[in-house]
Amino acid sequence: MRAKNRRSTPTRTVSARTTFVNALGKIIALVLVLALVLLIERYCSVQVEPFGTGADIVSIDGDTLRAANGDEYRL
């Protein structure tokens, strides 16, 4: 009778330290992404000047308006 060639797969055990390091890495990545989102929100957002009843707008002629900051808008 022939002996069967069995390959025994070693069982992997995940230690508590490995689990802790993985969790810590995920938390650090989450904090970095959150910080990046907050920085982008603060410094890369567009602030539109008031246009409407609160803005000082003067009509120059029939189709041109001038805002208080000097910008001209043609309709």
C-alpha cells in the first residue's frame, strides 16, 4: 500500500499584538483622512459674495450691472 503524500497546512494564529497594530493603523489612516477633508473644506471652498437684495448693485445701462466690489455683469 502506498503512503499518501499529505501536505499539512500550518495553522495560523493571529496574535493580540498583530490585531492591535492593524486596528491602530486603521485608526491612524481614518484620522489622517478626516484631517485632510477638514483642511480641504476650510481652505478650498469658494465663498460667493452676496448677490441680490443684500448686495449693492447699480444698473449701468439696460443690460449691464455693477456690483459694490467693481465687478460688472452683462446680461
